[in-house]
Amino acid sequence: MRRARTVVMASVALALIGEGEARACSCVWWGPGAGRLYLGANGSLPPDVRGFAWGGPEPLVGSPGRVSVVRIEAKRRVPVKHRIAAGEDRIEWIVLAKKFAPGQVYEVTVREGEYAAQSRREWSALQDEMPPAVGTTTVTIAAAPLKLAQPGLHAGAPAQRPLTVSAPAVCSETFTAAVVPLRVELPPEVEPMRDHLVFATRVDGKPWTPRPGSCTWIDPGRTWTREAGTDLLFTVCERDPQSEYRAALSLDGLTPGLHRVEIEVATPDRRQVVVTPAIDVMLACAPPPPLVARSAPPPANEPPANEPPANEPPANEPPANEPPAAAQPQEPPPVASRGCNVGEPGFAWVLGAVWWWRRRRTTRR
């Protein structure tokens, strides 16, 4: 029985995310939880809608026991008959037997499906990170129908930062990207119903549907930014040169340059559809920082400038292994002038002695 369930889970996963990605990433994961209801602020809902719009990874069709609806009347809780119907873009409807009336209050309870419960059991270590298995929401029917007016589209400031995007065979890849955020600007009278509406982005006339991971579930009418009426454009700037999947990443990003962007806004039943005016968005990677010039280091055998060679002693010091040079004699001080004297004192006495000796010798002869 367990093997049969696994086969069924894998088959449905292939239908939802594509055979290639499921085989590569083993995306047999049902995101435990009760899914989401498409409601306005404070759980409000226009009175003319088809029913309660719902979205989740495991369809409600074929599992009517997962949903219960009661109407709150003062202190009474009145069970309400309903059925499950398929809708557009994977949205399903909890349709009541009677139409809504302004001011009515309901409690809608949705339970997670069989495969989600099995995933919860198999991933019990992550219980603290999982949403509740059962969700109960209070819904109030508004007084007036919703009328969509012309929305606007605003592009935020460009930036360059790391980004994680789905990639074949590895589920996701992180790289540096130039990004521009988008946000739909709704008229004030429509803004309270933002979370009730569904959105779809088109870039250069083509759907723009990136995901942060190949196994990531994105609710119908939402983008990978999660918040209603927002999106994020990007172009790849730098990727890991060692990644063998880098060539496939260019398929998920936009080319650098100017792109024409618009976002479709619709009610979940698509009875009302409007499109924002198209805007031009520039995607450009920042230029690399300039290289700082650095002086080349001296050759291995040459000392740095302003330093004595390693094999030569500093100035005024004798070279190593050589005796010090002999001291040079100092010049005597100059002789002072003494009139006509030509020598030291006593020189005249010497001349006199020589003259006397020569005279005596002549006398003897």
C-alpha cells in the first residue's frame, strides 16, 4: 500500500512541476498545510463572487471531506451545504448552495490532504516549521461588489545582490544578479481587496514565472516574491565558474538591457480583468571595480630601494671578515708666522756653531 501511494504521489508531482525537474530534484513533497483562501482585508469578500476561492498543492476536487463551512447567526453555527468546483489557473472554488448576502459571516475550515499528511509524518523532524494541518478562517461578506479600476505599475530602485533561482538538475543555483522590484499600485477603493486578486507578469509580451527552487510551490496568481501584486526582474551578472549548470541559468534570467513590462490584475473567477500600463525597465550589471595599480616587487636578488644590499655593510662600517683600514694621519696645524725666522727657535745658534768650527780649522792650517 505504501509503495502504491508513493507511485501516485510521484505521478501527481510530475504533472505539477514537470517530469525533468521531478526526476532531478525528487520533488515528492506536498507542502503540508491547509492551502489559502483568496480574501480581502480582514477576511472580506465581495457579495457577487462565485464562492470561496482556494489554492493549494494538493487539489480539493475528489476530497470533499476536507472542507466544512458554517454560517454564524448570532450565537448559532449553521452548517452550510457546498461543493468543490475547478477554476482557472489551478484555483478551486468552494461553492455554496445559495448565493452570498451582504453582512453574512462564515467560518471555512480546510484540512490538508492525504499526501500532505504523509509528508508531515515522514518529515516529523520539521514539525515546528510546518503550517497547521487544519486551517479555520472567518469570512465576512462585504456590502458592495468589487469593481476593478485601472491600476498602475511602479518599478523600484535597481540593485545588485545574490539571488537564488531554480536550475535544472540541482533544484536551485545562487549567483549575483542585477534586480528591479515591481509593485502594482491599486486605486484606494480597490487596495483593501489586494489579497483577493490574482496577478500575472508579462515581460516583452511573454509570461515571467521564475521560482526560487524547482520544488517550490507558488500559489496561483502569485509570484516568487509571495506578496500579492509584486514581482522581481533580474539578469545574471556573475555565476560560479565551476558550476556545470551555469549555461542553463541564462534561460531563467532576462538579458541585460531595456524590457517592456506589464502586470495583469484579475478577480479569481476572471470576470474582471485589467492590465497595468506597460513600463520600460532597464536591467544592467554594475561595472567591476577598477584595478588598483601596485608597484612591482623588487627582483629576488635585488634589495628594495633605499636599503643597503644584503651583502654590503652600511656606510662607515667595515665589510664583514675584513680588517679595519689603518688610521689615516691627521694634518698638523699650520705654522704660525714669526717675522724673518725660518725655523724653530735655536736655529741661529746652530749656524754660529758651524761657523766657529770652520774658522778654527782654517787657523790651524
